[in-house]
Amino acid sequence: MTSPLTTPASPSSAVRWTPRLWGTLLVLCAAMFLDALDVSMVGVALPSIGSDLHLSTSTLQWIVSGYILGYGGLLLLGGRTADLLGRRQVFLVALGVFALASLLGGLVDSGPLLIASRFIKGLSAAFTAPAGLSIITTTFPEGPLRNRALSIYTTCAATGFSMGLVLSGLLTEASWRFTMLLPAPIALLALLAGLRLLPRSAREENHDGYDIPGAVLGTAAMLLLVFTVVQAPDAGWASARTLLSFLAVAVLLTVFVLVERRSPSPLIRLGVLRSGSQVRAQLGAIAFFGSYVGFQFLTTLYMQSLLGWSALHTALAFLPAGALVAVSSTKVGAIVDRFGTPRLIATGFAFMVLGYALFLRVDLDPVYAAVILPSMLLIGAACALVFPSLNIQATNGVEDHEQGMVSGLLNTSVQVGGAIFLAVVTAVVTANSPAHATPRAVLDSYRPGFMVVTGVAAAGLLITLTGLRGRRTQRSLVVARSTVEEAEAERLAVRD
């Protein structure tokens, strides 16, 4: 493919950042910014949406879950589609759909249509996210240049999430519809810029057809998994419906693995998971986002329901974490070059565990600066270290023609982790809900949920620590070979 780089892509080459290169990165960052902005804005606007459209609590849940369902369910397909049909083409078409769905969401007058628009937005994001990440990893050569680009890219996600909280608090005061409409013009501008700036990428010609059975099975398994965990708190985790759904997911995943092992052009090349670094990146993404989504959900309830804070007040309480990420994440690339991703991810998870544990001190009359702010700053530092490092670790060492696949897999881990652990935290809080809902009793019912969040982050830390031992004998960041012979040669070299 053509590239805006001015010199051949090489990890060691001194590449000049041209205006076109910055423009390419800016377009991709805009799409990531929109994804994060949209997720955070909707959460704050839900009470106003429910009041205006006369929606029940269970229906309101689907405004969030509909997006997760489309996003998490189709990411694997989105990543592989970008590899096969061309990353630029897939990214731009999906971004256009995202803009139209945003416009629809701001104009509808019924709950089902709003949920449908959210599902379509999630579906389009399932194609823009892996396509955008793979454009970065195939445009910027592996090493310091790519690390810097990825740190900027993930900073935009954190900035979008933080700004979404504040903007939603402001816009919802006028109308919740503005929170739905805001992404539309931004997406349109990014689309127009992308048509001019994004590097062209050819379709993959030398492939053995399309893995239609794998695409159907993988998409069905992810859709059913996300649907099951979202519905489990209402249906009951031990209900026949939930257990049968999980059994069906297991069957679909088993058949999917069998199909992928035999497919000449698999949706996921299972050999990529032979790399311990790749597996730790995927599991780390699950723990990282799963714990944070649960924390944000409970903390928002705590601040608005128990403390009586407004939506804007709540958004400002989260702002220090997002601001810290926005300021520091651009420096993570240079730190990765020096220390490597395993150390940064482990350090970030340690900050995250400490931040969550400190939040357990909250009461009904907290002093923000002494009780809440320290947790927010620790969690912000953790996000600044962990999120870009996970992206770097997952995509380094992967061949260009598989970047979309790995990007889709990483984003799937993020979304599925968020869906699963949000459902778990919700179930734990519901199980401990008091018969007499005094403020003290409600706060006590939240604490087990915060403990689950802390435990998930601690599990992420333990998983990451297993990678530090291997780093003592091998300094490379990630190994994800395309052939068994290369992996065997590396294993022998390490043993020698």
C-alpha cells in the first residue's frame, strides 16, 4: 500500500513526521475519540432519556447494551474484513454509517428506534476500531515511531471519554438529543478528511477464499455471549435460560475453533495465541476494561443516587483521571521503548488495584480531596500506562496482513470484558440489595461490587507479572510468529 512516510518503514529509521502523516493519525484518532465520547455521554444522559421517552429501567439498559451487543459481537468479523477488503475502504464506509446512526439517534421518538440506532452505531464501531488500529500498525513501522503513534491514539480515547462525561452533563441540561447528535458532524468531518488523507490499501489477493463459516460462528458466539451476560442479572445467573445460553456459547466456540483449525483462510489464525505475550495482552484487556467499567458504573450510582450530585458534578469528579491520561499518555511510547510493555502494564495494574482499594473508604459524607481524588489520580495513571501498552504489546511482531485480525481480537477482549464484569458487578450488588433501602444499607450493598472490581484488577496484575519472568531471558516486547518453524527457532535460541 502507499504510505505517507517519507522513508522506508524500518524500526530503526529516522522518519520525519510529515503533515500528511499527522493528518492520517488525526483522522484515526477522531474515530477512536468518537467511540469513547459516545459511550461516556450516553451513560450520563440515561435518566433524561427515560423521563422524556417514558422508558423503564430495563429498557434504558438496552440503550447501553445495544451498543455493546453490536460492537462486541462483530469485532472479530470487522478486523478480518479490514484485512481482506482493504482497511481504508472498510474504515471509511463504517465511519459514514456511524455518522448516519448518530443522526438517527438524535431524531427518534421511541425507545426501540433509539436502541436500534445504538446497535447500528456499535456495529459500525466494530469495523472502524480494528480497521483504524491496523492502519496505524501498518503505516507506522514497529518500534519507537509506532509506539508514539499508539500512545497518541489511545490518549484520544481517554480524552474522548473524559470530555464525553463533561459535555453530556452540559448538553443534557438543554436536551439529551444533543448528546446523540454531537458525534454526527465530527464523524462527517473525519470522513471527508479521511477520503483525502488515509493511505490506500489493496485488498488481500493471495488468500484462499473467505471464511464464511468461521465468520458466522464467531459472530454468533460473540453476540450470544454478550447478550447472555447482559440479560443474566434479570433472568438469573442460575436460571435455565442463562445456563442454556452459556452452553450454546460453549458449543459455538468449540465448533468455531474446529472450523478455524481447518480453514485455509481463518477468521483468527489460532497460532497467534501461541505467544504468551499475545495471550497476556488479551487477558489484560479483559481485566483492565472489565474492572474500570464496573467501577465507573458503581461510582456514578454512588455519587448521583447516594450523594445527590448532579450529572455535571459527577462528570467533574471523574475529570482528574481523564485529564491525567490526556496529559501523560503521549509520553508512554518513549517509556515503552526503555522499559518494555510488561513492566508498564504491571505498574499500571498495581496503581489500579491500589486506587480501587482506596475507594472502599468512601462513606455518605466524603471529603473529595482526601477520599475520592487519590483514587481518581491512581486510576488515571493506571489507564495512561496500561491501555497504550496493551495495544502496543498485542500488535508488535504481527505481520501486516494479520494486523486487522489482532486488532479485532484485542477490541473484542475489551468489549467482552466490559460486558461480562459489568453484569457480574450488577449481579453482586443486586444480590446484596437491602430490604429497607436506607442510604447506609445501599452503600453497604455497593461495597461487595467494589471488591469484585478490585479483585478483577488484581487478577490482571497477576497475569501480567507472569510475563516479567520471561523478559529476564528475552528482551523482545512481543513475539507472534506466522510460522511454527520461526517459533521453534526462537525457542531454541532462548534455551541456548
